[in-house]
Amino acid sequence: MSITIILIVLTVGISIYAWSNPDLMGKWIFHPFSVDKYHQYYRFITSGFLHADWGHLLFNMFSFYMFARIVEQTFVNYHGGQNGILLFLLIYLGGIIVSDIYTYFKQRRNYDYRALGASGGVSAIIFSSILLNPLSGIIIFPIPFPIRGFIFGFLYLVYSYYQGKRMGDNVNHDAHFYGAVYGFVLTIFLVPNALENFVSQIQEWQVF
């Protein structure tokens, strides 16, 4: 069984269990105030296995599944089975952690702030995939045609950055932004010639 499937099964199982177990939800959710005051650093990672509801969970896990397959396979091909899986985990789990660092410093004095979800890790995997295959087609509802991966990536970063500054909803757009940047940059260093191939594919692309 691939590490992608294992992570999905774990995340779905833990999220569903936490919905009926408020004590676990309270202990594992990302709470910057508790991280700062009580040094509960484990929340950086445990919060990535929690989700608010079915919609949140299914959207994240479907997105993860669709993009993680190419990333996992690429890492295994370049680095072998064991090392490839470890580096894949470095992208995904590292993305969950790194994506919340900015939020931690911004919200660590705010007792009421809490966050959860694997979005930072999912964003890291999506942008790792975009680096590896920038011309892949990505469907964004309600647009009826696929958008090339590198175009989607640019729009995603602009939107996440703008929304993060606005703070106009309950979505942690900062986590999306920093998770995406982390996944893209780290993959450049982990996959030989990844950046060169990325640039080459875009240069050869023709709209018509």
C-alpha cells in the first residue's frame, strides 16, 4: 500500500474519531497560545490530521490523492523505496508544520485562535506536483476547462497571499501560501533538474 493511501486512511480515521471526542480535538488542534505558553509543539503536526467537517476532510483528501501519486512515484524513482517515502513525508508533514509557523507568531497571544486541517501539507504536495509537471491540467469549478498547472499555481499564490492579508474569512490562507512555497522550493533541491525541466516545459508550451 502506498504512503499516500496510508496517510489518507489515517487522516480520515483520526478526523472522524475526533468529531465524537472533544477531548482529543482540544488536545490536538493547532492552538498557538498553548504552543507558546505550554510548549505543546506537537500541535504543529497533530492538527494536520484533524478536519472541521466532511466537506473539509473530503476536499483535502481528494486534492491530496490527485496530486500525491506523481510526487510519491517521482521520489521513489529517484531515491529508491525507503528514501523516496521518507522524502515524500518530508514534503507532506513538513508542509503541515512549516505552513503554520507564520500563523503561530501572528496568533500566539490570541487565546481564541484555533486552526486545523492538512491544507498546508496538501498545498506542499500540489506545488511539488506542479514543479514536476507544470503543464498538467487542473479543473477549478466553475471554469469548464482545465488550467495549466503553472498558471493555477501563480493564481493560487496571489489569491492566498491577498486573502491572508485581508483575513476576511475563517480560512488560514497563510498556511496555504507558505505550504505551497515550501513544497515547491524543497522539491527543487530533492529532485535533480526539476527546476530546469519546469522552465523548459513552460518555454515549449504553446497556447494553440
